[in-house]
Amino acid sequence: MKLICYRTSFYGGSGKPCEEAIFGEFIQTDQRTLKSFEKHDKKFKEKWTDKGENHRVTEHGIARDFSSYMWFVEISTLEELFKFIKKYSAVVLSPSHMFKDGSNETMEIEIYDEYRE
């Protein structure tokens, strides 16, 4: 499983978060609560369909995808996850709400190496 990987201490920086990290492509989903492309186009100066790909209406509103590159780690087993946690100490594992890798199951693993709120 690919997990998007970053460090708390990087504060949104793009440096390599750990030695196992690989830089690769993910799809970022831009989702809005507006119920149609037309409602978006009336409210904003740009057409919703001018940017991105896979424009669609979902049960939550409108969505479109963008290609992005992120650091990720491959962790296939619970044993590999435990080994990673032991190596880097505290981590935060959570579902990604912005990225996917061909499925809707992309997870993020944050190396929690500095306090944040």
C-alpha cells in the first residue's frame, strides 16, 4: 500500500521525509460544495472545466482531479508498519481527503517529530 509520507517538522515543506520515501505521482481531488458546474461558473470568474480532469458532480458537490507529486512509502504488512513506527517513533496514520492513487483508499503517515496543534 502506498502511504503519503511527511514530517511534522517540515511545516508543509517538500523535503524527503525519510530514507524509505519515494517521490511519485498521486491524483489530487479538488472538491467544492456547489451543486453544479454552472453554479461555480456564476460565482467565480473561471469555468470549472477549464482546469483539471475528470470533472464530475458527486453527492457532496462538484469535483475535479489534478496530477500531483508527493513523497510516499510502500508498506504492505502490519509487520512493516510496526518496523517503520519503531524506527521513527511516533507517527500519525490517517486517511487522505485530497489524494488518491487510483482508489479512494489513500492513507497518510506523518512522522510526528515536533509538536503541532
